Amino acid sequence: MLREKVLEILFKEDVTQKELTSRLKSSRSRMSEVLGKLEREKLILRKKVSQRTILVALNHSTTLRVGILRSTEYINVVATLNQLGNRIPFRVNVYDNSLEALKELMTGSEDMVASPLISGYFFYLIDRKISPVAGIASGGSGTIRRHSSGRIGTTPLSRMDKDSRNSGNYEQVYYKSIEDIIRAYKGKEIEAAQIWEPYLTMRGGLKTESDGICCCLFTVGNPGQSVSSFLKRYESNVESDLTIREKHAISRDLGKLIGLGERDVFSSLNSYKFTTSISKKDLENQVSSFGLPLVKEVDLFLERCTKVSV
């Protein structure tokens, strides 16, 4: 439908009404009709920038742009988006690492990002508008190794980064993506890797026993209407837990997003403990492990998260 095609383009960029009409090979009257309806639904904004030019943009308070990483702990995130999809149009981007995802959040290209707690804290120190709004899960990571010493690969500023520091006599080596880590391990560039689900289960790795949270949801500034609606439904999903049938269905959807099969996604879900809470003690532990002092910024970072456990 023309409506969906218009929204798909606007999720990527603001464009003029004339360009939309040309790209989608629509008549001017039909495009005007569709845009008028979207405007009445408060999903788009139109602004006259010259005598003959109208710029069309998404209304970011009623739509939702979400960034996630290549992990299966986002099962409840995807479930919630699907449930709200008829009411709140959304777009999901998948990032190779948290640094790329948080940069896009900071520059306004995402409304909400799933990222390791410690990564979000580092970005908060750069931009005080970044804040956590809900937890996602603990667990879900571990080690694959062929030797008990040597080099261990992981991603920087993550829970896996912290855990790899406690994995024995290893020298840490950082990679941009999970694919790069596994490729390096297969090529014997590293002797071990601290990775996450479902790649850990797929490769028969040793799970890390940890209550520390892995990823959280972050926003910039005060959450808008669409983010608030998402968080309300998301909290309900986490607290009630998805049924087996729902988990299979969402595993299929999440698998398509991150490029994996339903079975691999589903089989990894028992590795997690899903939660909306963020523990101050856990954050302090992660901050200390990276050699940072425990200062008042920890409290300020958490103050807008309504689900913080102290």
C-alpha cells in the first residue's frame, strides 16, 4: 500500500512531497490524499519551506525508531513492537555493536536503543541527556575457548568486556561485531571469545554465572508518547512472560532481524533472566571494573529510570 511505502521512506529520511510522489510513481492527488490522512493521524509533519516545496517528516512522538544489537535477549522488545504495530508505526535497525547504536541515539537517528548498561553510562558521561528507561535481561553470555590462556576476543564497553577480564590469563582483543569475533576464533587469531546468545549455545560455549544485567533500553531526553506507550506494554510482557507459542512466533521474527533461524533463537532463551529493573549495585560494580570512580553521576544516570532497584 502507498501508505506503508511512504512511511518506509520517511523512517529513513525527510523528503519533499514532490520527491515522494516521484519516487513512488504516484499521482499528486493520490499522494496528497495519503499524506493528508497521515497528518490527521498525527504520524507525519508537513512544513512549507518555499513557495512550491513542502517537506514531509515523521512525527517522532507518535512513531518509533528502535535500535537493537545482534542478540536474542530482545525477544520482549520485538514482541511489544509487534503488539503495538497497528497503533504505532515502527522501524527496527540492527547494529553490530553498542557504540554505533548509541551514537545514532545521541545524534537523534533513533528514539530508543537497546545497549549494554555500561556502554550507556559511558555515553551519558558525554551527553547527560542519555538515560536508561528499563532493563532487558541478565545472563546470556559466556566463553568459547580452545586454550586456558592467550588472547580473548570480545566487544568494548559491554558486559562481555567486563566478564572477559575475569576469564583467566587472557589478553583482551576487541572486535567490531560478533561475526568478526567468531571469524577470528575460527581462524585461530584468538584462543578464546567472550560472546553472547544465541551464538554461545550454537557453539557449545560455557555460560557465565552472573546476576549482572547485560542490556537496557535507553532514550535521549524525556520519553515521547510512543516510547511511553511502548514501555507500559513492554513491562507487562516481561512481568507476565510470553507463552511457548508466542516465544516461537517472536523467535521467528527476531531471527529474521538478526539473520538467524527460529530454532537457534528459541533454544537460547532459557539462558536469560528477563527483567525491567536496573540495580544500582550492579552498575557500580560494572563502573568499578572499568576503573572509573563511584561518583554522584551514577545516581544522576539512574534517576529517570522508574524501574531502578536500589
